[in-house]
Amino acid sequence: MNTSIVGKQFDLTEPIKAYIEGAVDALGKYNLDIISVRTVIAADEKNGKKGFNVEFAINMAHKNTIVIQQKDKDVYAAVDLAIERAKKVLRRHHDKIITNSKATEDAPLVIENQEGSDDEIVPMRLDSYKPIEVEDAMNELKASDKQFLVFHDMEDKFRVMYKKTDGRFGLY
């Protein structure tokens, strides 16, 4: 990722450059194809009040450029606020990519044993995400030929009920 830092009507010091570079490096944790980040810091003085404008232009592969502008009295505060906004945008984009890729993977995943045996793992979704009573779960398990049942109980706990060999039931 290429990073450029520019100061307009503002002298960039090494601590400010290092601070911005560290903040920009933190954007890499979202594993997005960030090509470059351009940071422009401009001093702004209106009505005798000093302030700073910080602008981040984030170029990503296969996506439009994301531009974030932030104003504050303190340079470090403006950088922090702009970075938080950038993280929010990148996290939303990352989550969108993840949820879209999971939606296209609705086909069951079959993992075969490496030795070539007939064992396989087929992930499945729960039939119902609504909480049910333990007694209702036991009646459902009795009526079916399944060995176990995974469900949410009324206390919103994730539970597993299973049939024992002696005809009784166990509950985790």
C-alpha cells in the first residue's frame, strides 16, 4: 500500500508523519485491496481561530475512491476522527463482501476423509432459530429417527439433546 502525506500551509513534523503512517497501516487489517492512501493536512484559520483539515483519499482495487474529510482544532484529534470514519467505511465494505460470499456458498460443503474412506462432514443449518421448550424438543426427538437435536431453549441457550442407548435422553 502506497502512502503519501502532504501538508498545505502546515509544516509536517516527523512525529505527525509517524502517527499518520501508523494509523494508515491499521487500515490493512480488513484485507481489502487498498492500493494507496493520500493524506492531506491543511491549516485553517478563520475568525482568529486555528483549526486543521485532514483529508484521506483511499484508492481501492475495483472500487471508487473513498474520500474522508475531518476538521478539528487539534491535528491528532482530526486524524483520529478521520481514521475512525475510514475504519467504519472499510469495515462495512469488508462485512458486505463477507456476507455476499457466504450467501453464494449455500451449497453444502462436503469434506471427505483424507484416507479415502466414506466418512464425510456435511454442515447444515438449524431448522428453526426460534427458541423452543426442552419438553417440545424431547417430543420432537422422540418422534424422529435422529440421534440428537440442536436447538435454542427459552433462555436463549444453545442446547443439544441426544438419545442414549438405554432409551433415556441427555441434554447439554
